Amino acid sequence: MVAFSAYPGSDLTKIRGETKVVFGSTRTNIGNAYDPKTGVFTAPVDGVYAFHWSLMISKGKYISTYISVNDKNQVLLYGDARPYPTWYFPSQSYVTDLRKGDRVYLITSDGTSDGYIHLSSTFTGYRL
């Protein structure tokens, strides 16, 4: 079995410009395939994997993230909390076929991120 559930290591994590989104703490890391220091999941075996991420974005800010597989952006999650008087909580899912050694991580898109993600944000993945 391979599964992880990660969250930011601090209450508020600043995200600005193009950067890897690192969820520095884990609740679950079966198989130790997720590295909380780098934010990268490395597939330990071939298979179909599901990933989910949600970002609790600070009011008045916006964040655009991609899930990236082997440095190629796949699916976008755009969250814009500017029209809301409080936090905004968008989420996204992605299912893909991976080979052993493939790397998966979240990255913000250049110039479209300016905000904080809250401790309630999550990045999860598991082999189906």
C-alpha cells in the first residue's frame, strides 16, 4: 500500500510567484514516498495513482497551482479569494498512471500567486 496525507508545517504559509508548494508535515505517509522536506512524491512502484489537493486561501488573495508529473504541469487549480470577505477553499483531483520513480508535486504558476495557505490545506495521494 502507498498513501500519504500532507499539510503545511505552519499555520500560514506564504506563496508568491512560481514555486514548489511544500506541505512540510504528514498525517499519513505509508511507504514513505512523500518527502515533506521537498514536497515531492516519488512513485515507489508502477500503478494508477490518485491525488487530491485543497488550498485554504487567505481573504483578498489568489493562488494558481498545477500538479506536475516529472516537471510537466498537468492540471490547474485556481483559487481566487479576492471577491470573498473570508477564506476560500478550492480543491482539485487528478488520477494518472505512474511508473516507478516518477515524481509528482504541486507548483504555483508564474505571476499568478499571491497569498497565504492555511494549515487546513492538504495534499494527498494513494495508489489505486
